[in-house]
Amino acid sequence: AGDTGFVTPPQLEEVLKLAASEAMVVPETSKIFARRLFKVFDTNGDGKVDENEFLVGMAVICAGTFEEKLELTFHAYCDRRNPYI
């Protein structure tokens, strides 16, 4: 997190770009996914991702069960207007 104690969308995008470059993912795809993940990580809906929200989200990505990762991915690609993939 930055000096404010929050992770900004561009900071999350940078983290995912680094991970994407290692996984050989197209950078534009990681940018889109970063925006979606930011919304999923922002569990209290305040438009910010605090350190706890960031750590919990990254823990799911890095060490979560298959089901937890699947749920996170589902929420990243679906929204209330269109609850289907």
C-alpha cells in the first residue's frame, strides 16, 4: 500500500503486470483484470482497497483453495447487472 494505507487501482495494476509478465499474459488483459479485481478486493465498497482488503485478496490468489479462487474469478467477471459468465 502507498503512504495513504490504501492500494490504488494503478498500484494493483502494477502488481498484476509483474505477475502477468512472469506468466506470459498479455499486458492489456492484466489491466482489465486489475480493474475488476480492484472492485472485488474493495469489500466494503468505499472505492479504496485498504491493506487488509489487499492482503486478504492476494492470499486467495496465492494460497486459496480452488473454490476460493473460482469464486474470486467469478466475482471479477460478473456483476450485479449480469450475474452470469
